[in-house]
Amino acid sequence: MLKNFKLYVEEDYSTMSQRAAEVFANAVKDDPMGAYGFATGSTPIGMYEALIKLQNNGKADLRKITAFNLDEYYPIQPDDPQSYYYFMRQNLFDAISLSPENTHIPNGAALDPIAECKVYDEKIASAGGINMQVLGIGTNGHIGFNEPAENLPATTAYMPLTESTIADNARNFASPDEVPRNSLTMGMHSIMMAKRILFLASGENKAEILQNAFNGPITTMVPASFLQLHHDVTIVVDKAAAKLL
Ligand code: F6R
């Protein structure tokens, strides 16, 4: 494991989520009005629940942050319960009273997805960059929706999803046919520019890809492997995910 990583291996999903929430809340304490990057998916849900509790107990205050999400399906309407916009309002933003003006998610309903990518990059730049970016990892090594490929995008991009991600994410839809085939995702440079990365993974099905990403070669075929080049990565995992590290 590289020295620039701070690794927390926690007993289970619940303690992992608690630890991640504490790391995040400490970053917000240092910069309460900064910009923070969020991820969706099943992994960060427990951390979001823990953050809500910390705020309700007066131990954290997230009400003044600006939020940027990594990605969104395309095409999708924001009010679709499968949209990441909806996910974030349900799982975090409403409960921490973060107003919609302070939350940004690529617009999956934009008529011109490529123009939307540019707009999104400009918003991140005008917020002064991201202080801490929360990341999960796909079983194929993707971060955001930067899927394994010969080339990876630098800035926010309109990207197709791979068959493996469509299959993984189908669990949240009535059938695989309903999973949108494309996405808008922050690119690798946008992610790497975050001052700090808070990386989460849980469960045995992530053990092998974690080993490849953090101990294997840096390759576009495992996009998360580029995190080996980031100077400030905090990895919070449960024992099952850390099995091969
Ligand atoms: C979601 C995202 C994805 C997920 C990844 C893992 O915003 O960026 O990269 O982090 O697909 O998803 P889960 O947590 O559902 O295993």
C-alpha cells in the first residue's frame, strides 16, 4: 500500500460508514463553506446517514457547503426516482437542509449533453475547486462513470456505460433494459484535482478490484488505479473489502 494513502480498515459496513462520516465532518469543520464532491450508489448511504446524525446532534454543520456530484445517468429527468439528483435529495441534501442552489449535479435532462459538461466544469472552477471528493468504486474499477477504456476523459464527459456497470446497476431498476445507457461524469482530471479524496468500499465483491486499483499497475483499464498518483487519499473500507490489500 502506498504511503500517500491513509487506510482505515473497519469491522463492518456500519463502523466503516461512521468512520467515513467523521473524516468528512472534520474536513467540513476546517472549511465549512467549501465545495465538496459526492458520490451515489449503495456504498456511501451509511456515511450519509451518519452525517445526518452528526448534524442533528450538533456535531457537524453541513448547511453552508457547496455540493458537486460526480455523475448522473443520461438521459434522465431529475424527478425520476432513479436519478442521482433524486438520490442525493432523498439520502442527504434534504435532511441536512442544503438548498438546491448549493447543490450541483450534471443535468441528465439537458438537451445538449456535451454543452452541459462544459457548464458543469465551469461551475466547479468558479467554486474554486473541490475540497474533498467522496468516491466509491465499480467492480470493474470505474470511479464516477469513468469506465475502463483505452482513453479516459479529463474533464466532465458524456460517456456510455459498460455492460458490466449496466448489469451491476440493474439491481436498482425493474429490469436491465431500463438502465440508461449513457452518463455525464466528472472526468479523471476533475477528480484528481480535488484537494482530498475520501474513498469508500464495502463487501467482498470489491476485494479484488481494490487490490488491482491500489497495488496493481496504473492503467486506464482500472480507472481507480490513477488514485495512486493523488497526494491525499483516505481509504475507508470494511474488513471484507480489505481482504486482499
Ligand atoms: C456513483 C459513482 C459510481 C459508484 C460505483 C459503486 O456516483 O460514481 O462510481 O461509486 O458504481 O457503486 P456502489 O456503491 O453501488 O457499489
